[in-house]
Amino acid sequence: MPNVSSKRHHWTRHDYILTVVACLVNIADAIEVYLPGVVNRVISCELHLNSLQESWLGIIIYLTIAVSNLAAGKLSNRFERRVIIIASLYASVICNILSALVHNYTT
């Protein structure tokens, strides 16, 4: 049986960079879940929403995330992943422009 201690791996700069990138990816994944709650609070204060409207806003945000994740997974299995990512980016730009044009909560 070979001696395990003699084959000890020493961390290189590349190993440290990969560790930092993996941590940042993990943080970015967690932000996706945390950020809508913060945005929901800011939107409700700025638009003077009551608690029912604020609740519906949160439900809509999380349902949209859930449905889009399910749909993107199924679509990327059927079509090329690059096409789905590019279509998602275009849809995001269009929705952001449309949401910038909305004047208040009821329109």
C-alpha cells in the first residue's frame, strides 16, 4: 500500500482561483433566492402597496422564477442550450424595458 502522506497535494495559484470562482458561483446562486425579497420590500415602500399587494408581488416573483427554471430545463434538453440562454437574455431585456415603462402598480 503506497504511503499517502508522501503524495500530498500542494495548492497552486490555479487551485485558489478555482476555489474563489466556485464560492462566487455559490453566492450568485443564493442571491437569486434572496434578492426578490429585498426588491419586493423596496417596491412596496416606493409604490405605497398594502400588505395584500406586497404578498401578491412576492408570489408572482417566486412563481415566475419556478416556472421559468422548469421551462428552461426542458427547453434546453430539447434544443441547444446556447439558443435558450440567448433567448432568455433577449426576453430579459424586453421585459426590463417594458417594466421601465410602467407608471404604477395597477397598469
